Amino acid sequence: KNQVEQSPQSLIILEGKNCTLQCNYTVSPFSNLRWYKQDTGRGPVSLTIMTFSENTKSNGRYTATLDADTKQSSLHITASQLSDSASYICAQSGGSYIPTFGRGTSLIVHP
Amino acid sequence: KAGVTQTPRYLIKTRGQQVTLSCSPISGHRSVSWYQQTPGQGLQFLFEYFSETQRNKGNFPGRFSGRQFSNSRSEMNVSTLELGDSALYLCASSWDRNTEAFFGQGTRLTVV
């Protein structure tokens, strides 16, 4: 069964600090891995998408990395802001391009 | 540039009824995907349409169906509603498979 596991489940940090979220996947072959940010009650917003040949992708203060050998991805948030408080969801697609989603990491940024 | 529009935003239906949800993608996007999001299961893929053809289907019963029109607008239908169908239904559009996906605000369906 395809699985995507995210850790930690929740995280509280102070404004201005950095943090790293983890995503492990099992699906092979690999088509792409996406990171999304989802605010409560709203649709997810795409942060990054990486294909097999990419091992890092940045979007402003968000940087995603991919290690295809260990089937791990991480999302690094630099200089966190209050508006970064949200759920961060990882989704990985295999050869069929059907995405499997992780349960997300709930991030709270305190002033 | 207009985003992805889903209608209606909220819906309350009775068990056994059917429902149709609508999704208007970003202009120029030919791929539309549908997802179900619940607190218990998280986000789950329903199906994807590309140029009016269903290109992929997730692991959902046949009560869940969809279609896409020539202007790329898409609808999904759920027949014989069950309490467990209560969820946020999201659609996303993209130019193609390995490109950025843009989600709508979702339709919150409550089955009573």
C-alpha cells in the first residue's frame, strides 16, 4: 500500500525561528512530490513540486529537498512569520500519477 | 487571472439523495482533479480529468462519478449519499501532470 508519513504531527515555534518538516514515502516508481500549505477552512496552496531529477526547490522562505535513495523529503521554513501558521501537507505520486497525501504537520508560530 | 472556482461553497443533503458539485478551472488548464478531505482520512484523490477524458481514478465506490466539459469545467456527482460522505470536496486545476496545481476553496458537504 502506498504510504506517505509526515513528522512531526504538530510543531510550535517562535516567530523568526526556522523549522524543518519531514515527509517519508514508499511509492515507487516516482513521478513527483509536492508540498502544500493549507489554512483552516481553505483549499491547499502549492509551495513546491519536485520531479525525480530535482533534489531541491525553493519558493521564497520555503525550501524543499528530496532524497530519492532514502525516499525522504523535507520542507525548511526560514525566518518564520505568524502567517506561516497552517497545516503543511506532503503528497507523492508514483508512476500512475495518483497522489497519496500525508496527514500533514500542524505548525503554530507564536509571537 | 481568476482562480479555481467551486460551487456551491456549502451544501446540506439528506441520506439517499444525490449531489452535483461544480469546478471551473483556471483558464488554459486542461487537467482537473477532485479530492475528498475528512478529519479521519485526510486528503484523498477521487479522479482526474484531462481534455474531457477520465485519466485516473482513486479508490472510491462507483457512487462517485465525474465529467469534464469541452471548456474544461468539471462536475462531480455523488449518488445515494451516506453520512460518511460528509466532507470538504476540493478540486484543483493544472496545465498537466508535473505542473503546479491550483486548488479551489472547496465545497463543504454535510449529509444528515
